[in-house]
Amino acid sequence: MARISGHVSTLALHRHVLAALGAEERARIDHHLETCDRCRALLDDEIGVQQRFTASTMPRHLEALPPGRRPWSWLLVPVLVPALAAALLLVLRPLERRDDRPDLLVKGDLHLDAYASRGGRVLPVTPGAALSPGDQIRFVVTGLPAGRPLHALVASVDGRGAVSVYFPFGGTASAPLEGPGPQVLPGSVVLDDAPGPERVFALFSPKPFTAEGARAALEGLGRAGPEQIRSARALAGVTQDQRTLWFEKSAR
Amino acid sequence: MSRERLRALYVQYAPTIYARCLRLLGDDAAAADATQETFVRLQRHLETAPDGVEALRWIYRVATNYCLNQVRNQRRGAEPVDTLPEPPGRDLEDQLLGVDFARRLMAYMPRKVSTVAWLHHVEGLQQDEVAEVLDVSRRTVVNRLQQFRELAVRFQEKP
């Protein structure tokens, strides 16, 4: 552990925040933090800085990110290595199919992001992120058009097949969201102890819609089992505009 | 890299980059700008980094170099003499714990020297950690810390 006069280095604190420490090192730093007001204050300050950035600056930056390379452009790369090309095509085909399905084509530049709060730390929920019972989740929708409200419904299915409607919470129909700028959905969700994957869908439509179709589709996905929940990309028979994310819940 | 992958990397690492930049620059807006600039420079490395430890090494290296360059560039503007750092005296290491003093002193140091000195004296990294983060030998770290001390002492000798 790096220290100034017996204190924890900022590198070690950053590793702590990123959960990138080995068990032994983490235990040593946790022990030090319990007894050192200076390092505890530094860690609290670090967490506060990251939380402020995540809540206020990050949504604006995300909307300004460059568009990135289109998936099909990768097909030009491996022409000299047939085996690699074949492998890449196998990997990329699901992406092409997702984008090409007209009934699921997503309009505009909508995004659904989630952030998990655990013990005072805020972590972005990346695909397949490992979360625990008791973690609190907040959802952020970006890319909403200005002056033209969209009606939205955010709902999920977990590893036990249970369906939940998160926005509007417990609702039976969509609720309007309007840009510009990111919309942090009201309230946070405290994860229960159902282990396995949970997939969340944000459904959008120019017109109000009921939750009935989404519930039925999510229940069908739940019956298909955990692997289908992990790999699902869209719900059939509901709104055309949708976004999805998923995470993995561990048992308590 | 797809836009989705880019967003995932940004969501994962940008808060850490921002925290680094804010500590180095001491200004919210400048740190936000530096975060975007650093992320653009880092995105390929972050995508291939096998874990958070490797990613942090890149973040420390690139963000520290970029932000200390910004600090140095700001110094090139006209600056009243009475805002220059005070002479370091015998308790240099104690004074460097004051981040504002350290930031101003680093503005007068060559980049390679200031980067090593910042990581060691201000951020508390041990010499071998500094070597690991900057991908240089420990001997290089020792030499640059010695250079830093010599340059700092020159402030004492200025009239």
C-alpha cells in the first residue's frame, strides 16, 4: 500500500472505488480507513466528486460522444484472413440483425443508462454488471427530443420470472418524458434477493400506451429462462422504440 | 468501436478520470474539459485493458501528463510576481501536501520531472508504483525526484 507518512495513496483509493483491489489489499486499506480520519475524508471526497460528475456532467458528455464506427465497416477488415473473417462475421451477425429488423428499429438517439448505489459509492451499470441485494438503482434516459414529449414505460423481468414496472413505478400505463437534456427517472429501485439476470426495457412511443403488452412479453421472456433474459435484445409486440440493459444479481 | 461500447467505457471510467483531472487542475470546468480530452486519448487503451488496475495505470499516466501540461501552459500567461510559489524551505514534502502550492510549483518544472514529483509527493505513490504507472524504471523515478528537489531548492536562491 503506497502511503505518505503512513497514509493511503490516491491510486490505492481509486482502486478501492473501482473495486480493483485484491482481497488482501482491500482488507488492509479498509482497516486503515477505519482508523485514519485523513484518508477516510479523502475517500469520501473522492466518492463525492465522482457522484457529482455522474449526476451532473456525465449525461451531457454522453450526448456529445462521437457516433462511433458502424458495425458493417468491420466487415472490410479481415479479407486477408478468411478464418478470422468467418469468426468476426459470426460475432457481428447478431448486431446486424438487431439493427436491420424494421419492427424494432430505434429512432433518434435515445439511451437508457443505470447507476447503482452501494454503501455510498455510485457505480455505472455496465452490461452484465454484478449487483447485490440492497443495491439501489437509478435510471437515466438521454436523447429525448425537445418540445415533443415521448411516452415511456420502464419495466424488467428477473431470474425468477417476476415482472416489475419501474417507471411510472408500479404503473399500468406509460408516462410522458420530455427533453432536451437527460431525465433522471424519479425514485430509486432497491434490488431484492432474486439471484440471476435482470433485464430492463425502456419502451417509448409518441402516444400513451398501456403496460399490458409489455407485461405479457416480459412474462414470456421470464418463462424462457435466464439465458434468454441475458441475450434478449428487444421485446416483440410492443412499441417500436425501445432500449434495454441488464445486470446480474448475486444471492445474498 | 461502436457507439454503445464507447458509452459503456465512458460510463465506467469517466468519473475516475474526472476525479484525477479535478485534483490536478482544481477547477470544475477545466476538469470536465480535460476529462473529455483524456478519454478521447485513452479509449483504445481502456477497451483493451484487461482489468481496472491496468486501466487506472493508463488513466494516471495520460491524465497526469495532460493536466500538468495545462497547468504549465496557464503559467505562460502574464503572472504577477507576488503569486509565484513561496520558497519551499526544509519541509518541502509537508508543503507539497497543500495541493494548491504543489500545483503552482509544478508549473515551473519540466513535464517529466513534475509528473514524477506529483505522483510521489502529492498523490503518495511509492517510487515503484510511480515507475509502474509511468512505465519507466525505478532508477529514472529516483533521478527525476532528485532533479525536482534541486529545482525546488533554486526557488530559495532566487532574489
